[in-house]
Amino acid sequence: MSEIKEAVYQDITYEESDHVGVLTINRPEKHNALRFTTYDEIEEVVRTTTARALIITGAGRSFCSGDDLQEVMMGTEAPRKYADMTPLGKALLEADVPIIAAVNGAAVGWGMELCLLADLRIASARARFGEIFVKRGLVPDVGGMTRLESIVGRQQAMRLLLTGDIIDAAEAQRIGLVLDVVEPEALLDSARALAGSIAANPPLAVRRTKAGLRLAGEKREYEEFGRWFSAAIRDLKGTRDHKESVAAFLEKREPHYTGE
């Protein structure tokens, strides 16, 4: 076994050995919800990793519960406004390193985006998946809008996007969202085995193959979509329904939407 390399971050942990990197979102007390620091740290690893295959997973019971509404939407830090797509989404799309999502629990909102922007997904039997943006009066980022349909087909994508329903691991495997479902204690070992089989191949050929698949199978203009998404989010965040959705979630009550 090669030497284990570790890096110190605030919201994530990262270690690399035998050419396989493991990025763990490490906010278990918040169900690994993402704040701006978390986004930045994941993006840094994705852009700088020297691994030949990268696993993304979550600490504790959840994979990632999406944005930390208290900090991202309701906190004192000024909200970020992007003219293009979310920088982490762009980093994941552009990454030539193969990325495996090891989904150990809830993957909703931007947690679902992380799954969709990975190349391969292995789920724990306890995993749950949901594109819940519509329930917040918003639209998904690049993963939901450009990847989901190609993975599960148009009807299943429409069902998940328009209802915001959360599905379990068995249903996710049935519709082709995940490659395999394993027992929770076997998840990371299964992800490492898959990553290891990728990392054992010539790294330049692996990266060029992934780049070719991206070119051949994903012809959408991501930059153009990024501009559309940013404009849509700006508009929707100004609506009464979005504000009501966030308030109802935080106050643990049913929302009342008016279409305004």
C-alpha cells in the first residue's frame, strides 16, 4: 500500500492512497449541508487532486442534505451571485478524474447534484435521493437539468424534478440512477474496489476516455445553461413562494404558495 496523503480542511476531509482519493463531507451534525466554505473546499479538491479516481462521500448518517439554509440563504454572509453556473458544478463537469459518489444516506438538493455530477454512483441500502428544488420554489443546477434525463430517461427525470419526491436506494437502482446498492458497512469498500480498478489502468488513457465520453455524450452548451440557471435562480429567489418555502422549512410547518 502506498503512503497515505492527507489534507486539512474545515468542512471536509481528504485522503489519498494507492492513487485513490476519498473526499468526505464532514458536517454530520448538519447532515453534511453545504455552506460557502464547503462548496469552496470540495471545488479545490476536485480541481487539484492528483488521484487517478476520486470518491465523494459523507460523514455520519447523510451523504449531503443540500444547502445549509441557515447559512447560505438566511445567514449574515452576503449571498453569492454567479453570472455563470455554480463554480463547483463547473469544476465537476470539467474534471477529467473519474468521480464515484458513495452515497451513504440522504442525497437531496445539491447533494443530489453531487451525485449526478459524479460519473458513477454506489448507494448504501439506507440512501435516499431527491431533487427537492421545486419544493423550495427553485430550479436544479446543472446536474438535475442536464444530467438526470440522460441517466434515468425523460419520464423519470420529469417525475423527480416536478414532484420533488424522495426515492429510496432500491428505486434509484431500478431506474438506473445508481450502479449498485450494498449494505452500509460495505459501501466504502465497494467504492474503493471500483475506484481501484479504474486507478489500476493507464491514467492518461482513463482521463482521455472520460474527456471523450463527455464530448460525445454531452453536447449541451453548459456555459449557456449556466447563464440560464443563474438568471432563473435570481428571479426565483425574489419570489414570495421561495421565501415562504424557506420560512416554512425552518419553522417546521406546511408552506402556503400563492404563485407570486
